[in-house]
Amino acid sequence: MRVLVTGATGGLGSALARALAGQELFLSGRRAGSLLDLAREVGGRALPADLTDELSAKALLEEVGPLDLLLHAVGVAGRSPVREVGRVALEEMLAAHLLTAVFLLKHARFSRGARAVFFGAYPTYVRVPGFAPYAAAKGALEAYLEAARKEMAREGVSLVLVRLPAVATGLWTPLGGPPKGALSPEEAAKRVLEGVLREPPPALLEV
């Protein structure tokens, strides 16, 4: 199985990569050194890229070629009250969650029967005070995927939206650490792969 994991140096991305060791594995992220170490560990190929830049995303996908599975684990988190949120912070949030997905779907090539997996959020978890920009970015991603699903289905590609509870990754560091009861990255990766690889692939996987 030919697999691309984006955001591979993050907690969830690296757990997904380790769970898929032995596949034809391509790993992408912005931290080249950490990415190379992970690629050596799992027997994959490291392809550093900034997916918020369309040319960089296009070059990565041309290098990778046709995919059987795409796991898009890129994301950022932050707390910004509506009276204080700045344009730069809002644009960075939207770029990380929405634009990266847009560029991947625009330029990726897939084998028939392939799955492209993206990570949304349970609305009740993120539509809370201080998280309006994050909630907006995740909501925009989910809406984009819903509209794109039938287009991609005509090419034999299934889009899978995954909603996870809190996962104990570095994403929570700016927020003071993960909440009590958060899933480990390894458990989250296990549940994600069990769900998205079943037949037929789900349009929505709520873990």
C-alpha cells in the first residue's frame, strides 16, 4: 500500500507512521531533521514540505505519485478570544487546517479505491470560548470535504473525515497540556487505521 502521512513529525502523524511501518511509506513535515529520523525508524521516505504553500504541496505530490492512502495529520491549535484575535493568527489557523487540505486534494494523484483521510473536530469540543478561530478552521475543512466528496468519488477516491477526542500530543502545549483522559497518540492511530481501512470506507469516523 502506497501511503503519504502529512504532519508526520507531530504526535498523531508519527504514531500513524509507526503503525504503518512496512508499507510503501512517504512522510512529510516541516522539521526536516525529525522527519529524517522518523523515516529511518519506520523504513519510509522523508519529504519535507510546507503544505501551506501550493507550489511546495504540488512538488511533494508529484514526487510521491499515485497514492492508496493519504493521512493528513497537519494542524495547529491556539486560544484566541474574539476581542483579541489577530489577522495573522486567524490566517495561519485557516491555512494549516483548510488550505493544506485544499492543495492536497487539488494536486494529489490517487489509485482507484484510494482513501484520503482528514481530521476534523467534534463541534461540542471546540465551539467554546477562546476557540472561535480553531472552530472556524475545522468547520471550514469539514464543509469543504462534504462538498468535495462526490467529485472525488467519481475518481474512485473515498474522502474520510475523522473526529477524534483529545489526543495527548504537543498540539496542546500552548494550551497548558492535554486534558485529563486524552487518548495516547498510539491508541488514536490504532483506532483511526482500524476505522478508515474497513470496507466500505466510512465518510465520517467518530472515534
